Amino acid sequence: MYRLTGWAKAVAVVLGCAALMGCPTGGGTVSGLAVNPAAVNFGSNGTKEDISIFNTGAGVIAWTLTENIAWLSANVTSGTVTTEIDHVKLTVDRDGLAPGTYTGKIAISSATTTKQINVAMTVAGDPDFEVDPLTINLLNNQEEAEFTITNTGEGPLTWNVKLQDPDDPNSTIPFPDYLMIDPASGTTQPGNTSTIDVAIDRDLLDDGIFGLVLLIDTNAGDTQVTVNITQGASASIGVEPSVLDFGETENTLTFDVFNNGEPGSVLDFTLSTDRPDLIFFDPADGTSIGTDNILDYDRVPITVTIDRNALTGSSDGGTITVSGIGIDPVDVVISVTAAPLGFEGAENRTRAPFIMRFVFLMRDALGDAIDSTDPDVFAELQTAFSIQEDGIDLDTDETNLFVTSAENLRYNIALLLDYTGSMFNAGPGNGAVIEQMVTASLDFIEDLPDSWRLAIMEYHDRQQTDRLVHNFSTSKDSLKAGLQAFQVPIGENGASEVYDAIIDACQRIENEDIGVPSFDDADVRALIFISDGRDTSSIASLEECITAATDRRVRLYPIGFGQTVNASPLIQIATQTGGHYYAAPNAAELVNLLQSETGAPGNPPGLIITELLRQIVLTYISLFQEGSHNYLITAEYQGIMGSFQRDAVIAIGGDVRAGQLSLRTAGIQPDGTADLFIRADYVPRNISQIKIKLLSTEQYTLTIDPDGLLDGWFLVNNGGGVYTALTSETTPLRYGAFGNMFRVQFTGLNTTDIVPVVFRVDNQIYVNPPFTKFFQYPDGILVQEGSTQASVIPILLEDGFDPDAVNAWDRDEDGTPDFDDLFPDDDTQS
């Protein structure tokens, strides 16, 4: 304890009274406990602070100090004051504490009052840093540049800029007179950036090329910034080729930029274009060093991608300008011809026996999707296609070709949403655009056809271990609830890991079909994702991303969001996987794509769903028996031709006598209804009748699907769940036909119900050696909430099944035909 005497004591009491409490104004003095200061902040470096305790009046005050702060200690915890001031020394111990801010309270009490002092202390983490750029080129007439030091760690970063000795990399030398660095040292707090100016005085330089290395020495490590200076050595821009012709089909081409100036000169170049809506390039800048060998220029390859959606006519184009400071620019001319008819998707799928199927979207010369949902358009498409196998026209007198719509296709789609920092700060910032994205996505979910299966995924930072928001489902309510419940905490919106997220999503889409027989898996696998085209953190490359999608038959549909999208990789991703690139420069366009197509009548779904619904299905039965073949599919629509070719395609063989039936349902709906469709996946030749049995624990109504294969046939209810459908023998089903046959309707169900359905087909009616044919079929299905299907694995001819054998249609040989046997594989029950 320190004691004051004489006039110093009096002054201290008066000043303390006036400054801290306000002095009594008459009537004598009143004793009272006072402390100073009212709060103590040690910051990140302080370890000791003093507090003062004194009496503002007469008398004696006994005081005690109490605290329960593990990292704080006081040298005195009790005492008495009259006219003196007691000093208490507080000490901080940061050992073993994690980085962060710590707070607490100290209580100083007398018999009549308690004073509290707020205490705060910060434990600084380790600093880390980034320097950008690492190379500075001061060329031609350039005299000034800059680089930045950013503290990306959690503690203060101290740094110094020094000049490396060119003769001894382990030593430094003073800056030459012609070089100025400002500032050359400093401290940068976490999250802040310091800018360092680099300037040269060319009047003090001789002609030549100079290379300097600036050493950035920090308390978190060291790095280097290279400074290249040219004086009197001139660079020049060269390009090869100077014209890129994309024609009707190409979407990506390349050219080289190189320095064909004086040897040793440095060319720093940038690219620009007069058609930013059509032409995209990567990289947008680069550096090339002049050489003395014209056959070995320092070439920088530039990838150029075009967005055919931006074409304004049958031919279009623009210019890419390559520029450098103080150097004459050079142009690369871009020309594009609109494809008469374009095809997206069109990957072959094959199934026994010799069924070939292509699912694709057609686009006209201006990139608009041909609306196959329009009855007039669909009617014209029926005769629009011709097929060549190994250069030979398909003989439709011996086989059949079918053009159908997307109505009965199976879709598995993943929606990958961007919650990164760039998205959080886009537009007005503070996550407003993310909120708009979520709102549009909720409407996207609501607009999905009932049978489409959707999964929701997200990416918000690097090294995510789980990007799934909601697994695949047809339940719109569940999907919307899952999306609405998902939140990224403030401060967790981080780096873009787009390519890694895409590969993860493609794997999940493929996994959804594990265990499903080939050709019964999803007809359309699609990934819709949002990105600005800048992948800052992925381990995977663009090429690996494209390969992952194509190997898994996943079409990628990127939405380029923002005003400064790097569209080149997004367009490559889309075009090389059979998908499509959509531009959304603002939130309104994003809504247009996901939520509702602007200007379209009747409040239709967004453009992406609209175009996915316009898929065309081309199916035919190949006449080849085995081997790998080339297929050329040509379309003529409204006088315009287009084609696509697929090489090394194998038609899977099988027993052509074996028809294939399947059962499919979208499940029990919220209103208690459920539709079950009996469907043909392959029809053998000369089928003019079919006899089925359908048994269930619930009442149902069975009808011929008016939009299906049996439209116009007669339906006979034979009783006992048995139905026969017939048509004239002169108008049998087309060979190879596929589609819905019967519709089974249930009502009055609960979404928690599980309804078993037993299914049989009477194949005995087709026995007619040597013209016998038959149908493979699933024995039944469970109807419950959520879509499901039951199908068969096609048998092969070499399996040796004889449909004319005595017990061919009595599998358990118990004397009861399979058609009438509830347990066709158990000879003890029938």
C-alpha cells in the first residue's frame, strides 16, 4: 500500500472526488468507496494493469476484492482506506488459452457498497499471410506498381521488405537509388491488408533488363516478390492463330499469345472483348518473355469458349484484343455460325434385346429449345428422324423407330446451392442474394413433376465432409422443409470448392441407381448448380470434373451468377456433358431460371424445368446381333437439318421373344390417392391381346391408359382381379413399343399406408410354336409414400429358357399355373 502526505494527499482526494464521483457541496463530508478505472482491457499484449481504491469522504473503509477469473490474479485482495489510495496490481496469464477474447468482472466491496470492474483480455492466435502479386513487371514506361500483404491469421503480423543480394541469396543489400519501397516495414492486424508501393526512377537506370528479388520477412515466415524491370528492351505482341472459326458445332478453341519482341523483354498482357456476352477466355492475362529463337517463343495458351445462347443471327462473332502497356494491341477475330439444329444429351443407352435409346434436347439456330410438349411440334417430330448403322440406313420394314416425349422418363436431379462468401456478399450483401436463391429454389421444388426425384446439396467452404441438405425424394414438402431448415452460420460463408462439390454430387446421383437394373435407372441424370465460374479451393481440376460427370452419365447445368462470371469453364462443363449453360447476371434472372419464366403466360415453371421437360426420346430395335457399331442420327425439322453421331456403341443382345413389363408409381399423395401404371418396356412382335391379374388389399379401379399403348383397345373385366385387353389381329402393338398400358387408381389411403399389390400375366395365351412369345414381369410392388418401380432383368437367348416346355409357366411345378399361383416359387403353397 502507498501513502501520500501533506498537500499531495489533499490534492489527490480532491481530484479523485471531482473526477470520479462529484464532490459533496456542503454539510461536511460523507465517506464512500470509489475505484478507478471502471474497466480494464489488457488487449492482446498487456500483462499488468493497476486499479486504485480510495475513500471519497471521512472515516475508514474496509474493502475486499473478489474475482473468479482463472487467467487473472491480484497482488492484494483486501485493505482499509481513509485518506490514502490503495493500489492493486492485476496480472494476466495467457498460457494454455485458445485464441479469442476473454472477459470477466472484479468485485470490490465495503460494508455498504460494491463496485464492479469489467476486465477483458485477448489471446492472439498465430499470424499468417498472403502476398499478391508475387511478380511485378515494370516494363517500357511503367514506373510504379504495388503489392499487398494480407494478414490471414489470428495474430498481429510484423513485416519488413528487404532486397536480396543477387550474389548471395542468404544476404540482403540496401535498396539502390533508383528503387523506392514505401513503406518498407509495418504491422498488419488480423483480417487487414497493407499496400506497399514500388517505384523506380528511370533517369537513374541504364538500358538493360533487371531482375530484383524483394524479401518479405515476417513473424509468420518469409516469401519473395520478384521485380522485373526493362529499360530500352521493347516487347511486341504475337498471336497464333489470329482467327478462330467455331463453325456450327465447336464451343471451345485455343490460340497462343507470345512475345515476339527483343530477347529478354517482358510482355505483360491482358485480354478484352467487344462481345462479353458471346466470347469468354481463360486466362484473362499473362506474361511472356522475349527469346532469340523464333521457333521457340514463350507461348501462353488461351482457351476461348462461346455461349451459343448469345448468337444474334445465323452468323455472329466478335474480337478479342490482346493489349500491353505501351505496346500496339493485336486482335483475334472470332466467327461463329449458328447450328441449324443442335442436340444436347443424346448419349446412347441399350438394353436387351437390342433396344437402342437416345434422350436429348433439340435447339434451333438461335439456341432456343424445340418445344416437344407442343402437340403440333411433337407430331412433326414423328417423321423427323432417320438412322444409319455403320453407314447403312435402318430398314423400318424389319424393325421400328419410336419418337416419344419426356412424359414417362425417370429423372434424378441434384440441386447444388452456393452459400460461399462471394454469394453472401453479392448484390446488396449480408446474404440477401442467398435468401433470393433459397426462395427461388423453393418454387423450383414446388414446380417439379411429381415423379422427379430431387436431392439438395450445398457448398460453403473448402474441405467440407458433408454437402447434403436433403437426400433424393419425391416429397416436395419434405424437400422444402429441409431447405428452409438449413442455415450457414454467420462467418462460415467461405471459399468456393465448386469442382469437388460437383464430383461429390455426380457420385450421389449415380449411387441413387445402385442395384437398379440397367435401363431401369434414371433416363435423365442432371446436376443444376450455381457458380461465378471461379473455383478457388478445389483439389480436382476442370478436366477431372468433366470426366466424373460423363463417366456417370450426369448432365451438368451451371447457372453463371453475377456480373463478372468466368463463364469459360462453366460452358465447357455444360457442353461436354450434354447439359446447358444458363447466365444469370442478377437475382431477377436467377429467379427466372429456377422459379418462373419471365413473360410466359400461365405462371409456368422456371426455364430450366421447362427445358428439361422438352426432352425427346428416340428408341429403335437394332438389327445388329453383336459387336460395336457406329450410329448416325439425322433430324430434319421445318426444313432444317441436323445430326449427331455415336461411335463404338454396342447393342446388348437378348431373347427377342421376351417382352418386358414393369410397375411404376409416384406413391401415395397427400390427398390419399395413388396411381400405379402397368407399363411395357419392350413389346415382342404380333401382340394383339394381354391378360393380367392384379390383387391388392385395397380397392382399386383399373382402366386402359388413354395416353398409352393400348388406347383404342377393348378391356374386359373377367372378375377376380383378372382383366383382358384386346384389339384386332390386324393392328397389333408395334414391335419394340414401350409405354404405359394400364392405370390403376387407389383412393382413401393414408400416407403412412403400405399397400401390397400382386401382379401376374397369363403367358399361356401366347404359346404357339414356333411363334411363341411371352412377357417377363415383376410379381408385385408395394405402394406407399414416395415413388418406386418394379421391373425385370431381361433374359438372354443363351439362358436357354424354352417357353414351349411343359412346365414353362408353372415355375414350382405344383400343378397350378403361375398366373393362378400366389406363391409361384413354392410348391407347397398355391
